[in-house]
Amino acid sequence: MAELHDIILRPIVTEKTARLEATDNVFTFQVGTSANKLQIKDAVQRLFGVEVIDVRTVNVRGKTKRHGRYMGRRSDWKKAYVTLSQGDNIQLFESN
């Protein structure tokens, strides 16, 4: 089995994800491209000590970018929307 930090790479913090956290208790993470839903569910439960109800994944295609006259491409990556059970919460940032 892969390491937990190879499965869950980082949280994604945007206005949309903040709205999902507040209304639907859904947290968004960038995950490894080879990680499946069962591995993601297990990794979130073990890392944060919460109960996961549902995991939805999206394969995001890398954008084509231009650097002067040269064209390049960003890497493809995978995003996971993790729904937690009612009452569970993940504290992503420390608050005073």
C-alpha cells in the first residue's frame, strides 16, 4: 500500500471548496493520480480521524501554457471531493 501522504497530496482551498465545506461538509484534496476511491477514503480516515461517507474523484487535464514562443503543458492531476459524516470536521488551518 502507498504511504498516506502519497495518496493525499494537499487540500484545495478556493471559494467553491469553502462553500462546500460550510454547506455540505465536503472537503477537497489533490490526490495521487493512481489513487482509487477506497485508498482515498482510508487515507482521510486515518490522517484526520473522521468518518468518510462518500468520495468523488475528478481527473483534471493539465493546461497548455505558452512561454514566449515555446508551448508547454502542465501535468495532469486528480482531485477528490470527500463527504464527511454529520458532526465530523477537518481543521485545515489553526485559528487563535
